[in-house]
Amino acid sequence: MKEYKLESLIYYSKLTLDKEHIIKSSGADIQAKLDEYANEGWRLVSTDATDFGSAVYFYLYFERDK
């Protein structure tokens, strides 16, 4: 039997000429979250991202054996 978990991360846009500033600022946070879950036995099975207004939402879907 599998156990599932969803992690949502939100990053807000700011006024800048660097159009990749969200990717640059979120990379370390997302990697830390992936490492944290991997240490607990979770596997990343899917990802998704969406934007709404000035925010970008990243969704990380994990699973592990129960």
C-alpha cells in the first residue's frame, strides 16, 4: 500500500529586469525540501506549477510504501 503527500511552495514575483528571479530564488528551497523528504523515505513522483497574479505555486507530489 502506498502513502501520498503533497507539498506546496509559493514564491512571489517582484519588480526586476531578471525574468528568471523566481527560479533562481526558489531553487535552493526546493532542493532542501526534496532532500528532507528523501531522508524520510519519500519519492518525488510528479511536479506541477501554476501562476496566479504575482505568485508562482510549485506542487511537489511524493509517495512512499506504508
